[in-house]
Amino acid sequence: MITLAIDCATEACSVALFDETKLVDGRFDTIGRGHAERLVPMIAELPDKGRAERILVSLGPGSFTGVRIGLAAARALGLAWQAQVLGYPTLTLVAAMADAKLPDTPVTVCMNGGHGEYFVQNFASGAEVQDNVRSLPPADAAAACRHATIAGNRADALAEQLGDGRLALDMLPDARAAHLLDESHFTTALAPVYGRAPDARLPQARA
């Protein structure tokens, strides 16, 4: 099966094409912003313009805009190609990447959550989820960190804050590593995982 993976939930934008679990080709770029302009051209640079029988896309949490851009592209391509579209949690991919570097090592994933907070989630070895992802202020994130190894783009900051010699793996999710995910990590429910309540609030009804 030919699979296209898309991840643009963070400041990184990445795509990859797999034949079963073998990486055929991929692209990764840390762009900060501009995912809407960069994503489709990156896919078009892949063999056969990225055409696949299955599409995997990051559901977040991460950038609200980036998550929605990735989902919109995956849905559109899935419709055009009559391909199956599945989603996966962003932090789970980071945990799987960390597990590939340090097998059999539990890890706390710590990613930028916006508004000065961190997205934090703990994983047993093999990227097995141990708790729900939470958006926390740094002090609460430190209290939530269970493991001696921390991975993600805020791993260094959290390890420095804890100050007890924890190992930090500075990394961003990369679609070229999507083959590391287990089938159990995929879902047909293509709803964004925001990790925190929306910033916007509905106006309260007048008394």
C-alpha cells in the first residue's frame, strides 16, 4: 500500500511517501508560518505528486491553523484520489521518534502550547500513552513530567527548569517517521486535538 503522511501541526512542515513501511521520499522544513503556501507544493514534489491509497495526517495538538491546514489538504486529496484518510496525535509521533532513538525508554513529550504553556503527555516505551495531553504552565508541566527522558521542542526548557539531569531530545514531529507509528495510533475520526480550550468565547446572553 502506498501511504502519504502529512504533518504541519507545528512550526515544521513535512510530508512523506511510503510503500508499506519503506520510505520512498519525503520533505521536512522548519518554516514557522506559511504552511498553507508550502504544504501542497511539498506534496507535489513527491513521486507521482504524492498520489497514495492511504493518507495519514497529524491531528494536533499544535498550531490551530497548521492542524486545520493539514486536515483540509488530507480530506481534499482523499476525496480526489478516493484514498482512505486516517489521523494520528502529534505528540504520539514525537514519542515514537524518541523511542526509535532510545528503545525501551519511557518518555515525557513536551511541546510548545502557546500562551506561555506547554503541551505535555507521558508515554511508556513503545509510544504507549499513559495519560491525556494537557496544556500547562511551565511549573505545572514540570510537576506532570514523569520520566527521565523528555522529547519535543520544549524538552530543553523543561529539563532546564527541572534541573535534575534529565535527558532532553529536541525534536519536531516529522512525517518521514510516520512508519514508526502503530496501526492502533490511527483513527478515522478526523477531529483536531487542540489540547486546550479555545481562546474565543461566545458572548454571554443578556439577563
